[in-house]
Amino acid sequence: MGWEAVEQSIAAATGQPFRVLASREVGGGCINEAAVLEGDGQCYFLKRNRPDLLAMFEAEATGLKEILASNSLRAPAPVATGYDQQCSWLVLEYIDMARSTADRDLGCGLAAMHRCSAHAFGFQQDNFIGATPQTNAWTDNWVEFLREHRLAYQLRLAGSNGAGAAIMDSGQRLLEALPAFFSTYHPVPSLLHGDLWGGNHGADADGRPVIFDPATYYGDREADLAMTELFGGFSDRFYQSYRDSWDIDPGYTTRKVLYNLYHVLNHFNLFGGGYCRQARGMIDLLLAEV
């Protein structure tokens, strides 16, 4: 692609002229394309997608700014967003990434981020979980937020994607039973990464932990912790460091299945396959607890 529009957006945001002298494609996950842009002594990380997905990048930029404002963990600073007839894009600070070995720092840093709170559950704007829209309307009650803006939304999508009547019926029963999981546990709004699997953290050149690709909102901190367990990639040192900073309620063992159900349903809605069967098993397991 030609870089002129991207160059102009960077120059407008930074107040400094920028011209791409070298570029290289890098892994951008399964949703976006990505490249590293170099020129004029500067280096940036670029994510791009279809022109109509500018809102996705703008929401990610807002989430990254919120994380950076918490002064807890490093994240790439947003530089610019834009679009033309070919694509939309998000330009980020380039961080030379390595596999993180600072597990303890990541654990205590995440706990510090979770201590950043808000007046309610939600976020200042809707965003995306992968390529799926994620609604974040401010809500005083966590159970209501979890029901309406997380699980019910994904279940409706699953129904339209052919999940079948059985999972829809059991899913509805789970929605009605949600208060039972919070009878003695009352979470406060915590600043969440929102999509904290093993592929969304690393380390910078100094070994400091870095988190990226967020789906930020204020919710129950257990939701972030649950996601770290869904696909692995986090050590015992990480969890011990987190617990040393902020202990975890015993009911988390059950609620983590509830929180990961959201992500498994989303994976079914994005990719299909066996995720529907996995979600059905999780729903049955949760219903057996009430």
C-alpha cells in the first residue's frame, strides 16, 4: 500500500514530518494486518484493516490511554488513527518486544491496574472483543452488566450463528441464575485489559512487562484473571505475585468458568467449530453449581 495518508496522519498527530523509508510486515494476529514503519529517525507499529473498521481502532486507542493513565503497566502509546479508501489504521509507539520473564512484575502490575476504579461498570465508549462489538454502557449493577452486555449478547449472536436450541435454552437458564454466583461476593469496578490471553503480553528491552491489544472496560477483576487461565501462558509466579498484592475470593474457582464462557462464545461466533460444544459444557457445569 502507499504510505502517504498514514504519513500525514502521523505528522498531524506528532507535529513532526514523517516519511516511511522502510517497512516490514509483522504478525498482527487473526484480525488485523500489521507492519513496522521506519523513517526520519522514528519507528512506529501500524495495525490496519478495512476502512469501515476505524471505530475499532479508535476504541483500542482509548483503551490504551486509559491503561497508560493508571501508571501500572506499560502499554504501547497510541499515536494516530485514520482511514482512506483502502484501509483504516492505528499507529502505535513501537516497542521492541520479547517474551516476558518478569512474571512477578506482571502480576503485581495487573493488581495495581485493577485497583483503578470508576463510578460504575462499563466504559466511556463501546469497543470490540476481537472483531465482535462489545457494548460498555455504564451500569451500576455488575450482575446486570454481565448479563446484558456480555453473556446475553454473545448468546444472541450464537443463536443467529446456528448454535441450536439446546444451548440457547440452557444459556437462558444460566442468565436467570446469575445472581446466585454473587450472593456473598460483590465486586467493585476495576480497570480491565479485557482480552488478557498469553499472546497479549510481553516485555520491552529492559524486561518490563508490556500489555497490548486490549478490550478495555471497568468490571470484575476476576474476569481478567479468568482469561489468563483460558489458554495458558501465565506462570505460577504471576498468580502468586497477584495474590500477594490482592488476594482472590474463594468463589473465583467457579466464577472463572462464567467469565470464560463469554470468550468461548465469542470464539464460536468468530470461528465456529467446537467452541459451541465447549460453551455448552461450561453452561452445564455452571448450572450444576446453582
